[in-house]
Amino acid sequence: MNASTAPGPVVDADFVRRWLATAAAVVDREADRLTELDSPIGDADHGSNLRRGFTAAHAAVEQEPPQTPGGVLTLVGAQLISTVGGAAGPLYGTLLRRAGKALGDGTAATPEEFRDALRTGVEAVGKLGGAVPGDKTMLDALVPAVEALSFALDAGSGLADGLAAARIAADEGASATVPLQARKGRASYLGARSIGHQDPGATSAALLVAAFADTAAEAVA
């Protein structure tokens, strides 16, 4: 695997901790909107559940910070599984734990190693939930984000530019769930009535991708 020659931030434990702080703040700020999106097609608790989970994860990491990026992601994933209710906890927990384990024990990761770890996590989410893009789930944001990041890195861009592209792709993917009929999760029980609503999981996934993009952008500013 060839590392990108473009300059960019180092994906180390500090980078992932800063992402977590940014993500926790974003989830706290957007929790009411996420719950509002969840109300017509879910259990009206997506925002409050994620707020509780990311608050707990941030506290756990700050109390005893892991020394590797993989360790931080793995701890965050474990905290989300134990504190977030509904399907979001296992799904986001699996995403981050599998990504963390894919990074292994290295103290820093190349942009390509980070991309590959995210892809491993996203694939694990698909297997756990039995979903694919187009099913109106978080994968509608996550899969395009990883694809955009991969395309950018393969073209020679650095991590910051790659994550900026991933952010756009995730936002577009979340918006594109509005006309879809849900085929997985609680929303699928509604059938055609799920059409016309933006998926809350895809929306929160886009927020987490945006937090990664903001963290990388701040590192190179």
C-alpha cells in the first residue's frame, strides 16, 4: 500500500481524540434535529440516544486516553454499544470497533490505512444490519463517504482534502434518502409511508464524517 505524498494531518491518538470531542459537540448540538427526523419513521430517540452515547464515550476517553488511534476508536465503539439504545448503539459501535481493530496497535496510520479501516468498519455495519446502499440507512451516507475518500487519496490528495470530499458525499447521500422507501430497520415497518423523510441514521453518519473533515481541516490550517 502506497502512502499519499500529499501533506496532511497525522492520524494518531490525538487526532482521533480531537475528532471525538468535535463529534460529541456536534451530536449534542444536533440532537433535537436528529430526534425530529426520527419521530415520523422511528422511535423519536435517535438524537437523545447518540447524545448520551457520545457524552459517555468522550468522558471515558478523556479519563483514560488510549495511546493509539485504534485504541481510541475501539473504546468509543465499546462505549456506544453499552450506552446507546436501539439499533444505533450496535451499529455505530461495530463501525468504530471494527475500524479500530483494523488499525491495530500502531501509534499512527497513513491516510490509506485510515481509509481501509473505515471501509472495514462500514462493511461490518452492512453485515450486521443486512443492509446495502439504497435501503435508507446510515450506509447511504457512509458508503459514498468512503468511496469519495478513496477516490481522492488514489488521485494524490491528502487526508484533509479527501475527508472534505467524503463530507460532501455523505451529506448528499443523507439527502438522497428522502425519496427512498426504507427496507431495513424500524422505518421499514412503515412501508411507503417512510418515503419523503430523511433517514436519521444517514444524517447522523454524515455528521460524524463532517467531524472527521473538520478535525483534519483544523490540523492543516
